[in-house]
Amino acid sequence: MHRILLAAACARAAAANATRAGALRNGTAGAKIFGVGFKKTATESLLSAYDALGLGVACGEACRADAAALWSGAWKTGARDLGAVVELARRYDFFQDSPWCDAAAPLYPALAAAFPDARFVLTVRPVAAWWPSVKRWLGCVKPSKRREYADLLGVAAVEERAFTDAYARHNAAVAAFFADAPERLLVVDLTDPARDHWRDLCAFFGVRAGCPAGALPHRHNQRKKADACAPPRAPPPRRRRSRARRR
């Protein structure tokens, strides 16, 4: 089964090879970047920033699905063999979201060993902002994702205390793992308006010239998400037709 999934992943990666080769020729593709911040910590903004810098090829939705299937299969069989996931990762330059942010069965220790030059970005948000965002997302925007979020955090159900404790443990575990190699980890809150996020990212990615300024690009349509969670509007009152008085 792993061979079939890996073959499909390789086929999808073939189309990205030309882009990656171009980046290498231009000298803009550097070390692999793994985003290990959990969901709802501006991981899509991180991806948009990387794409805007044109540093390499990102592992997109199809790639993430392939990686998740490979890792899930290895986990369920008890093999814990990351060989297929690592082989898939060799074909891309940037990674974020699941399964790379898995807190219950983290991938970053094996990835750090497999790719000694790779760097890791831990996107974070204050718990007071993170939990309401997660609650709204799982409650009215994407309720079908409830089981996925719980599994990634290693908790039994979508409950505030369980989620926030697991989220805090994940952030602490990542920071502790890279404590002896701080140059490999960037901890950043991309929702903090007081920070110059482009400067932080460019410095960490090794971009010395042409770093953008201003706000980071966003992918999620905030208006659509807000509309999805808004209560249904009451229909306007029906207007009664006035009858002309008979003479």
C-alpha cells in the first residue's frame, strides 16, 4: 500500500520539479522549511509568505494528503517507519499543516535527523485567541474536522481544557527539542501586529535582498468564514397591501 501511495506522490511531484530546478538555478532555494505550528496559528499565512518569496516548491494539499496517509498507515501498523514520508519530503522544499504539525505522533524529530540542514517554524497564538478560533472553525465552519483535530492533538474529544493543554504541550515540546539547536527553530506569532513578520521570516529563510514590506498575504477568506458562522437572517416582514377605500 505504501508503494502505491508513494508512486502517486512521486507522479504529482514531477510537475513541481521544473519549478524547483528553476529556483535552484537562481540561487533562491535553500534549506527545507517545516512549519510545525498547530492548526489555526496562521499556517496558511506562512505558506503564502513562502510562496511570495519564491524560494522553492511547497507541499500542497495533494502532497499533504499523501504524507498523512503514509504516516497514518505506518502508525496504525505499529511499524513507525518514516522512510516513505521522508522520501516524499525530499521532493519538496516547504511544509506546513498536518501531518507535519502532528502533536500526538510528532514527525519533527525524525525530519530533523533526516534533513540536518532543515529549519523549523513554530507558529503560535495566545491560547485566549487560539481556542475561540478553533472552536468557531470546528463548530460552524468545518465541523467535519473535529475528529482530525482531536486525533492530531491526541485527545478524546473537542473540549477546551483538553485542547488548550495539548496545544501548550505541543509548543513546549517543539521548543524543548530544539533547545540545543536554536538556530534551526523560529517561534513566531504571525497574528501579532507589533512584529515585522517579513523581516523575521526573511532573516530566518536567508533572504538577504528583496524582502517585502507590509502585511503578510492571507489565503483564507475571512468574510466567508464570518458569514458561515453568522446566525441565519430573519426574513423581512411581509408588507401588507393597502386596499383602496370604496366610495
